[in-house]
Amino acid sequence: MQSSLRLLALSALAVAASLTCANASGQVSFEQQLAQSRQLPSEPLDINIATSKQLNALPGFGPAYTRRVIAGRPYTAKNQLATRGVIPQGAYERVSDLIVAHRIAK
């Protein structure tokens, strides 16, 4: 039983070590791999027309923030995400360079 637990613990350590590799070796951490896999937009994302999939790709965004952003539309300025309390200030600061809020014609 103890040898099974030791083997399991060693396996977990090996997995953790492989996920967080030193940048000096040219490899990236698990967090960096995750961010890259989420395919961040190459140009600013318009929060007034972005799909839920596009919003979910923003750093720190998940289904809850995405629903709140969509429910609060339209926005006349991107900072309204924070000033209206749609998302916390810290979350807004992480994405502010990645988003825009173009005015929607009525």
C-alpha cells in the first residue's frame, strides 16, 4: 500500500515538474501554455459584438464573466465593464488592452 502511494506521489511530482519547466530551457510554464491555447485575439475585441467563445478566450474570463458582459450590453466605453461592476477592476486591467467598445448605431 505504501509503495503504491509513493509511486503515485512520485508520478504527481513528475507531472508537476513537466508542466512547469524552466524558461532557460526554452520551454514555457503550464500557465503560459494554457494562455496560448486560448488563442487571444490579434486585434482588440469589440465587447458589444463579441461571441461568448471570443470573450471566454480573454485572460481570466470564464462563463460567469462572459454572461455578465453580454447581459450588460451595449457599452459606450470599455471601462464601463469596471465602472458598472460587470467585472472586478483587476479583471478589467488584465483585458483592457485587448478590448474596445465601439458605439452601436441605433
